[in-house]
Amino acid sequence: MKNKLLLIIIILLFNIGIALSEIQNCNKFDKLSKKYLKCQKENLLYKSEESGLTDGIKNFKSSKTLSEFLKKNNN
């Protein structure tokens, strides 16, 4: 019984963490601080994952020729 309860709590914590990974407001930090740059980086990563840009880059890196890359993108 304790193991099931512990498992449920862990799953809920992971789901909450995933839900919080949205675009953040970085204006609350000083523009020359590390926290501002980290916030901007996280927003950029979220936007690139949302748009599918990271998949295109992976396809580009794994292809040997331009024609192979274009075939992968069309599929």
C-alpha cells in the first residue's frame, strides 16, 4: 500500500514539472543577469520544440546528402 502511494506521488510530481515548462515572463529579471539569460534560453528551447524545429535539425545532421535530407523532410 505504501509503495502504491509513493508511486502515485512521484508520478504527480513529474506531471506538474512538465506542465510548468511553458513560456515564462523574463521581464522580472535584470537584462544583464544570468537568470534573464537562462529564462530566455528556456523559452527558446520551448518554442523550438513546439514548432518541430529540433526534429528538422536532427534529420539534417543524420543525412549525408542534400537529396537524402529533402526525402526525409517530405515524409
